[in-house]
Amino acid sequence: MVRTFYTVPFYGRLRQIWRISGIGGMNRFTKVVASITELGAAPGGPPEYPLLGDATLSVFNVSPNDNGSVYIRTWVDWGTPLPFRLTLFVDP
């Protein structure tokens, strides 16, 4: 049994559903845990490190599918799109 971490960066705001595909061995019985964190950037650099900012970010639903993808419903409580990172722990 192989346990795997996946990290995927996004920009978003409010309620959104994300589809992450290409996870080998994924099916409806796969255990998937997701976390979300805002990303910060050094001056002039890309967003790349976890940041505890003023926005509230939440993961509501995680739904693995038989086609090797997982759907994740998130909420980013901020007025403009924010960079954030979803990290998945997958246990087939």
C-alpha cells in the first residue's frame, strides 16, 4: 500500500469546486484528506510559501472518483482571488 502526497497551487475566491486528475489507483473507496493554505510571496517573487494571512480558507468536501480524479469543494473568504495550495494525502 503506497501513501502519497500531492500539492497543487491555485488562485481562487469564494466557493469553488476543483477537479484534480491523474492520480493513479484512485477510486471511490480511496481515502483522501485535503488541507488548504494561503500562499505568500517574497517581494517580486511568485506565491510559494504557506502564509497565515487575514483570509479564511476552508475545505468542505473531498470526493474521490473511479476515473482517477478527486473533486474538492473549497471556500476562500476574501474579496479578490488569492493564491493558495491544496495538499492531498491519498491512501488507496
